[in-house]
Amino acid sequence: MSMREDEAVIVFDGVCGLCNRWVDFLLRHDRGRSFRFASMQSAAGRELMLRHGLDADDPASFLLVDRDGAWTDARAIRRVFAGLGGGWRVVDGLIGAVPSAVADRVYRFVARHRYRLFGRRSQCRLPTPDESSRFID
């Protein structure tokens, strides 16, 4: 799998209810179309997870890969909000005001319990025809 240099890819858990809501949110608010998506269940998503030292079979991390590197957990969330621009940068600042060790602990708690808290789908999210160019694999 090859990425364009200017491309940012978010690898998400395609069967997680929270993760799918996050992707829906980003599709609505990413007016600059800065982000593309790969489910960690797809070949491209698995490859990115493994390339960056994450276990695709035990997904407890959110992964953002952009031109500056690979980001996980709260740092990845912050970069996404910053990348949305505008008023969303305030959210980045609010998360940044929390010590990263605390923010990452909160992130990991939610990630570990995401299926119980937000549900689990029986299959990965399928993009609509209008969204398909935003998804890898």
C-alpha cells in the first residue's frame, strides 16, 4: 500500500460503534477532505497498524498516519482536531491542557471498554458511493 505524501490516513476499528460515529463525524466536518480512512480489519489498515508497531488483532489504539509520522491515542485525536481547523482547534487546545499521561489513560480506558459502552457491529462499515474515495481498501 502506498500513500501520497500529503495524505493523512486514520485507521479505525470498523466494527466499533464509537469508531464508526467518529468516522461519520469526520466525514461531516472535514471540509478540506484532509483525512482518508482504513478499517483495521482491511488489508491496508492491518498493514499500517503492523508497520507502526500496533497489534491489528488486539486493537486498543487509534492510529493517524500523516506526513509528519504516526500518532496514537490522545495525540492522534489532537492532531485530527487541529487538522480540521477553525473552531475545532479549541478542542485540540482543551485536550492539550490535560497532561498527556492522563489523556492517554482516559483514551485507553474508553478504548478497552468501547464495545460495551458503544456497541459492536457484526461487519465493517461500508462507505456510501459518495464516501468511497475517502476510504482505502
